Amino acid sequence: MTASLRIHSLSRDDILLHLDSLAEILENCVNGGASVSFMLPFTREKSRQFWQGVAESVGREERTVLACRDESREFLGTVQLITDQPENQPHRGDVAKLLVHEKARRRGVAMALMEALEAVAVGQGKNVLVLDTATGSGAETFYQRAGWQKVGEIPRYALMPDGEMTATSVFYKFL
């Protein structure tokens, strides 16, 4: 992580306070073709609603949201650790919505967020993390570089924002 990047855990109130900044990151990713659960056209209102729901989930202690800022305190990216798991899986967490604004890519933001997320997970007693991402995407390559193990692919798993069908690659990492 470069010295100018800072990772912060966001509270419910932090998310609501910075709703538009977070919404801009999500919009940028979706409009740029990222497969993160949304379809085009993607609006600011839909993005704000998503983040409001995330804020409430953080408030219920179901997930942790980490954000990366630069020296100007501008938000560059976010990632979520979902810890609300079934009773028989207290050791596991799900990684969701690793989002990096296009202007901040190739600066170490994604790696900084994932390293911080893994440290948070260990601190919460988690020792296995799982995630999935669109097969063939830059994210798939990133996770492999970051030491994640690919389990396999599920064909026709989801739609890309433009409506094209995509497979997903499932990953895990032991901490």
C-alpha cells in the first residue's frame, strides 16, 4: 500500500454521511461493466438505496465496510466482509463488492483493501473467506495474484450489467 492510502472501517453513520461519494464509486464500477449485482441503466438513486441498505446492515453488525481514501480524503474504493453466517459457520466470512473507482486503479487500492479486510476477519475470529467474481474478469486475475484459491466455475451464473450472461469463479482463502 502506498503511504498516501488510508483504510477506514465505516460505521452506519459514516456510510450515511458519505452516501454520495460511495454511490459514485458504485456507479463508476457498474457503468464501467463490473458484474456486482446491478444492471444498466444504473442510477444515483439505485446506488444510494444500495448504500442505505448496507448502512443498516452495518448497524446490525452483519457486515464490515472498509473504505480506502487518499491524502485528500477522497474515497477511492470499498470492500465488505459479511459476517452474518449460519450457526454452523462462525469461522467463515463472505467478501463482497470490492469496488475501486477507475481513476484509482493500478495504485494498490484493491490490494490494500483486501489486506485490511483479511486482518479484520482474523480479528473477528474468521479463518476462511469466500467470494465469487465474473469468470475472465480483471477481478479474477487480481484474486489469483492475491493468493486466493479458485475452486471452479459456475456457468451462466449471472448477467453482466449490459445483459450478457457470464459464468462466475468461486474462490476461498484460509487465514
